[in-house]
Amino acid sequence: MTLTTPQQDIDRIVHGNHHDPFAILGMHTVLIPNGQSIVIRAYRPGAEKVTAKSDRAPVELIQHQDTGFFEAIVPNEQTHFLYELDISYPHNNQVITPDPYTFPPILSDYDLHLFSESNHHHIFEKLGAHPITFHGIQGVSFAVWAPNAKRISVMGDFNQWNGSQYGMRNRGTTGVWEIFIPHLEPNTTYKYEIITQSDDVIAKSDPYAFYAEHRPKTASIVYDLTDEGWTDNAWIEQRSNTSAHNQPMAIYEVHLGSWRRNPDENNRSLTYRELAHELVDYVLEMGYTHLELMPVMEHPLDKSWGYQVTGYYAPTSRFGTPDDFKYFVNHCHNNGIGVILDWVPAHYPKDAHGLAFFDGSALYEHADPRQGAHPDWGTLIFNYGRNEVRNFLTANAIFWAEKYHIDGLRVDAVASMLYLDYSREGDEWVPNKYGGRENLEAIDFMKQVNEVIHSRFPGILMIAEESTAWPGVSRPIYLGGLGYGFKWNMGWMNDMLSYIEREPIHRRHHHDSLTFGLVYAFHENFILVLSHDEVVHGKRSLLDKMPGDRWQKFANLRLFYTYMYGHPGKKLLFMGSDLGQWTEWNEDDSLPWHLLEEPDHAGLQRFVKDLNPLYRNEPALSECDFDPKGFDWLDFNDAENSVISFQRRAENGTTLLFICNFTPVPRENYRIGVPLAGHYNEILNSDAEIYGGSNKGNLGGVSADNIASHGHKHSIEVTIPPLASVVFKRT
């Protein structure tokens, strides 16, 4: 047979380095001595025979020198027609399939245009792997962005991981490559084989994959992610019509892999479906309003706790499938529990199968390590100035809200994104175009994400973990802010831990640590946090941080929690904090649930179990969290006794009084001025016997006297137990 294909093109196809296999393989019109005709070409390594079958006579393709390259001129044919390849392999293995190289492009020019502008909010429905019916044929479409690659192909179990077989179509200057492979099905494992500009051959997981192999394996898995199975419409509607700013928010932060383990099955972590019931039951029992999950996006290293992500669009396979995770979220919503995910758009790891140097170039990251490498974490930093990278991240935020109905994203390490010199010395960073240290591209990205998310998903929470005094983090963009809804209050956390860890005898010298948080409490929409970061790396558990003997440690912690719940701002506790865990959190072990067999640990849990409903049921503790009218000091000057008192106020004027004694000395006949006469019921006492306290208190309440004090005409005389808080409500 006379070949119509130049030898050099055959060689490139066979060796898997042809830049445009669609120009060679499939059906093409060619010139022959008698005019023009149709030629069919296929590359099927290992095949013994390939025949093109259609409504015409079968055409047997001829193999070129046992290379797997087959070709045939179709006699007396000048127009294209539909056909299938009948492929015979050794051992009577036969495959009949449409030819992938006869299908037209999948992505429209408009899709590619939006992507290049960073405005394709559903790019995850175009890039990645998707089971579809294309021109009446079922199969899987693959598309990936890699503008600096010489060639990209799809390989997997379906072709024995042969990277030379399914070369993809290059969509020109957009940098997108795509192919439709007929008859592939969901749950197929795959990777992209990439030939770089330096002719290196690398294998990469799919940045847009919905599912991935269980570690330590790293292949992506084709997954049919549908919108079916949701029964949380009532929850979503309520969320859309409710402002979280004036609602109680008691967040339980959880690491799914170590919350509880199954000791009967080699101490394995629970699955998403098991957690849906056991964890949600616990959250309901304890009275929390929200779960915050440390990153569930796919990651290779357990010890990263999920903060070094390789699969931004894939719930980790450690605990089950994407549908299992969907079941978890749906069950949370049907039980009135919101779900917040930790999200990490600040950096990503250097693992060979991930985003790092994806097409052989610094694609998702900056090429200059002064901009693209994080010195503390050994990770890479996203190039927020590149439209396609910004689109990848913006669409990812939309993806979790839309496809998994999540109620919020807690954005990790925002400070590292804001500052170009974050954790760098003077010559280790590159100033912005104005000579400043602000990362202008990252700031624009954050504003874009917050604007898009809040406009598309009313009621969703966007929370910044931001540890500096950057102004307006949780203020609207039109007022010059970054557009987040909330900000973690790291300053309050640091001040309070510094204070509460001191021996009580020294606390009078540091009284301002108690009160300083109110100087700036209403500058941002704060969440008060006692997170996982405070109970690792030698910092000790919260209970172990407390000074004094065993009794005093528990009393200090109950006092600390009461002050936290009374202070303006939403609340977050890390798992184990409500048990009184003695040891630091360890991601490889279950929480020490056996501690609840001891009375003081059970008492602490009982206290939190009562504290959360009080917080949820009293509007004074949440309605005016971010408005000065919701808080008044009664007395913040008693440093000598380490006593403070304040009141919280609801919109209707209802108030709660908090009196806190940070010493182990009971304060008898202690007088506090109050604005109004009446009887004040003692509705919470952290020193109650049922919590493990000494049971000192006020016999259920006190009545105000017509004795002026602290600038008020009325006052109450109370007993303040040692290392305790008492809470009063006026009737």
C-alpha cells in the first residue's frame, strides 16, 4: 500500500510526540494520483487487525511495520462518513469503538474566551473529565489547560497507561487541550501525560478531577457528579433569607480523620456516611450551630491536615466517594447544621503529580521564587495575576457552594496572600508596581471571589483567617473592604491565651489583656476562635495551658469559655476542647472519648452542652455582635481583684449580665452597678456542682438595690465564685 502519511508524522504518532494528532489520525481527504479520496488512519499499539466498519463495505486498515499505525484509502469515496473501528488484539480480544479522532471540538470558542478572561464560573463543567453523550455516543470528554506543553495525552487503565495512544487536540492560543474518548465509563482511572518544551515526559493528575485514588496512589478517577439526591431545599431557602450577622454561630471545628476512629477495625477513620450520623448526633447533642471541616479536598500527606491540596475539586477519598460526602452535607442540613469548609487558595504543594510546574513551566505559580515559593511551608504560591489561575480558584469556590451545598468557606492564610513580603527578608520579595508590599493581584482575586460568591449564594459565609490589622477585611468592597463576611479574631485569641495561662496572682498586672479586645471589637465582623492551631506543635491542649491544680485547670477553662461566649463575636471551638483533652491533638489518633468516664471531664462537657443552648436561645448574645449598642461595660477597672463585669443587649433591650472572677478567691458581697431595677436571675454559673465546681453562687438570683454604683442608680450585691463566671438575666 502506498502511504499517504509522511514517515516523520508516523514516527511522531508512534513515539507519542506529535503536536497535533487530530491532523493525522481519523478520517481525512487526501490527494491521490487519480484525484482525491478518503483515508482512515488509526494508532492502536498491540492490535493485530483494525477494520473500519460503516454502512459501506468494511475497510481493512494496513499496519505499518508492526508499529501499531494503521492506514487505508477508502476506494471510490470522496465524502466523510460515520464509522467504527473493529480492533482485534491477541487472545481473541476484540474491541469495537467509534474513532475518537473523528469527533469535533467539545469546548466552544465562547467557553475558551470566558476562561481566558477569568469569567467562566462553571469551567469545572468543561475542563476535567466528564461522562457525556457526544454526537449520540456515550463516553468521556477530557480537557486540560497546559499552554506550554508540546503534547498531551490521556492514559489510564483503559489503555494500559500508554501515553502515546490518545493524544489530545490543541485549541490554539488558549492553551486548552481536549479529546472525547468513546465508550469510557465512570470510575475509570487516568492521568495526563505531558511532553514539556524541554522534551521531558511527566504524568499529572487532573486539576479539575472530581475524585482521586486513595493515597498513596495519585491517579484521577472519572466521576459522574450529578445534582440528584439533595433534600435540603428548606435549609437552603432559610439560609438565603437569613443574615448570619445577627444570628448565633457556635462552630465546632473538626478534623474528620481523627474525630472518632473504629478500634475494632484497625483504628480506621470513620467514613463520610458514618460521620453523617455519629458526628451530627454529637453536634446536635452539644448544641453547636455549624461544623467547620479542616480541608476535605484531596491531599497526599495526612500530616498536612489537608492544607496542602492536590485535588481542589475532589473530596478526599480517605472517607468515601463524592456521593458519600454529598450525603454527609445533606444530612447535616436536614438536621439544622451548617457546613463550613476550610479552603486553601494561598498555596499548594510541590508533589510531582499535582499543580507544581504542571506543563513543565511555572504555570499555576510564579516563576520567580521570590513570588512563587513559600519559605515557611515549602509550598508554591498561586499566580493571582494570571486569568486562568484566578478562574481556577474562583470557580472552585463556586463549585463547593453549588455542587456540595456548603454554607461557607473559611479562607486559610489570608495574611500570606495580602503581603508580598510575608515571612520574607528585605531582598527576598518583589515589590508591586507602586513599590509597595501589598499583593495587588491577590487582593483583586479575593474581591472577585467574595463578590461572585455573595451574589450567587445569598447567606453563604466567607470567612478570612487574617492575622494582621489589614483594614476592612470583613467590610463590603464598595466601602473599600475585601468583601469577606467575617474575620477570625486572632488578636483576641492571643491576648486571652496569654492572660489565662498566667498564675492568677499575676493576672492583676495584665488586666488590659482582658479588656483590650473591646477597643477594636466592632471594627470587623469577628469570630472568636480557639482552633486546632492552638493545641499543636508544643502549645499544649487548652486544659493543660490552664494554671493551678487539676480543679483549678477545669475551673479556669469553664471561666474562659463563659467569657468567650459573652464577648461580642461568633464562636469557634476545636474538637476535644469540650472534653478537656489533656494531650495535644494528634491527627493519627481518635479523640480521647474515654475521658468522659471521669467526673470533671464529664462536667466540662455538660457545661459546654449548657453554654451552647444559652448562647443560641438568648438574642442578647448574638443579635448585636457587630454593633456597639450590644455591649456595655459595667466595670472593667477592678484589676486588683481581677474581676470584670459587662452586659450584652438584644435589639429589644433585653440584657444579660456577665460577672467574671479570674482569681481562686471567692468574692462575697461584691457590688455591681446595674442600669435598671428588678430581679436578676442567675441563669448560668460556671462553678455549679454539676460542672465540677464548688457550688458557690447566689441561690438562683438577686434583686437590685437603690444603691448607686458604677455610674448607675441601682446595683446588685453578688457572690462571685472562685475562677468562675456568673450570668444574670433581669426579670
